[in-house]
Amino acid sequence: MTTPKRDETTEDVRWMRRALELAERGWGQVAPNPMVGAIVVRDGAMVGEGAHLRYGEPHAEAVALRAAGARARGATVYTTLEPCAHDGLTPPCAHALIAAGVSRVVYAVGDPNPEARGGSARLRAAGVAVTEGVCETEARELNAAFFNRFASDRPWIVLKMAVTLDAAIGDGSATTSWITNEVTKRYVHRLRAGHDAIAVGMRTVRVDDPQLTVRESEAPRVPPTRVVFSRHGRLPLTSTLARTAQDSPVIVVGQDIDTEYAHALSELGVELLDASSITEALRALGRQGLHSILVEGGAQLAGLFLGDGLVDRLILVQAPVIFGRGALGAFSATPLARGGVAPRWRVLHRESLGDDLLTVFAPS
């Protein structure tokens, strides 16, 4: 439970949590903007609410104010991000709040974007009471990739792995091993929709021949780029990814890629990225606008990301099955903990997906 801080009240927390729920409606539709929700409250009752639903469309505050109409005068507005103070694709939200005559604005977290922040100062200068930091942790987590963009030179990395009770990701055969249930599959497709890119290693391509697209969820505004990490860049020319590169971008990351093979991939629409390390590759991908990457496997790629300390969130979905002896372990390629002391991961969230168990971890 959130512990009240500053002049935060239980009532503030209640309304802000509702605003955070509204913000999630923008999942996969507003990037590179953040997801934002807003609520107008007057005399203890909600009189207007809204969310930023699609990139280029009105911001959450504007939608909520429009719904409230004249009832916004003298009201309190709750918003999950500091109201913007710049003219972009839409007018400044801070000006709209002032013009509506609201008496108080409560926001969860400051805007990290230097072009947009500063709305709180404008509100205070106009005589509007401002409270900040309500449900800040939750608001930062909701838009973690957005905040990371202004704090790091590499994308936000989420490693997702489906494992058995004995922490295996495959039964050791050369064929696909289905582990999780249909509820989890739908969850994964929605998860994909909220990222700029989906990444896998070459073994996953050869064994599963994946599409790496969003199919069992609302289609994102921009389809995720498919990224394949391959030491020599030899993505099979007959693979689903190579054959569909004209439909949705595919990037192959490798080193010293054969010129003739690279030309064949380029003819299919595949982009080649030559990088000597994953860190170098991630920086290059970030410069291309890929600010969040969902890494889906397999064990070798997971081991590289974990070994280099590049995983920002680890999502494990555990199915109630056991593969047993000879199975491919999820962390079989992860470097041994130094000195026998393994760093502990913090549990951020747990929930059941049918009979599968989802856990979201953060580095300690």
C-alpha cells in the first residue's frame, strides 16, 4: 500500500489510482508520448475523466476538462504526469487548467522531458495550488521506458521468459515446446504491443520460426520492430521474419556479417546492424527510436543480457509442468554469481494467468 507523503492524503491516493487505471488505456497507442490519465473532482465527486488515448490526439487533462465543462471551475484535477507547458501537437495542458479555473492540481510525477516540463511552475504562478508526488512509484513504473529515455543512452530492456516448475524453457528437443496456457499467450501479445521492439536470438528463430507480431491483442499504433541477435547475422532467408520484413521492420544484429549474405537479406528488406557488443547494439537501436525492447529468448541471449547487467525488468511466467532431466534451463547460459553471492531481485508484481504464475522482478 502507498504510504502518504508530503501533503498527500488517502483521498488523493484513491483518485490518483483511478487516474493511473485510465492512463493504461493508452497502452501501445501513444508512444513515444507517455501514458497519462486525469480526473476532475469537485465536492468529493468525479465530474470528468479522460486519458491520452492516441499519439497526436488531446492529452488526458484536456479530455477530462472537456468532460467536466463548467464544473471544472474550483475543482481539483488529478493527473498522473506533470501537466505540460509547451506547444506540441496539442496546446499546453497547464494553460488549459488555468483557463478552466481549477483550484488545485495533484500530479504523480514530474515530466522528465525538458521540452514539456514546467507546467507546475506556471500553475503556481497563476494561483493554482499544486501537490506533487502522489503515487509517484506507480506512475514511474507505468511509464518506465519513457523515463529511461531521458536518463540513459540505451533502451529500456524487459526480459520475458516462460518457464516450467523446474525453470526450463524447452524440453531439449529441436522442436517447439509449448509451456504456457492461452491466457498467458494473450498477455504476451498485449505486452508486445507496449514495446518498440521484440528481440530474440538465432536459436529461437531456427527452432520456433516466430512471427514476433501482435495478434491476440489490440494492434499497436506502430508495429514493434523485430530484432534478431546473431553472431554472424545469418538469419535464414526462408524464415518467417525474413519473408515478412517488407510488412514490418526486421533488424539483424551481428558482427563481421558476410557481404554476400548481407546483400541477400537487404534484398528482402532486412536491415543489418554491425555491432561488437550488445551494449553497442542497444545504443544504436536507441538512436533509431527504439526506446523499449522486449527480449523473448532464448537462454543464450538471456544470459548475455543478464551477464552484462542490461535487464531492467524480468518477467517470468511459470507453468505447472516439469520437463525433467535434459531440459534446456532458462538460465543455463547466465554467468555464475561471483563469489557464490547472487544478487536478489525485487518482486514488483505477482498474479495468476489461469494456472500460470506471472512474476515481475526488478534488479536490486
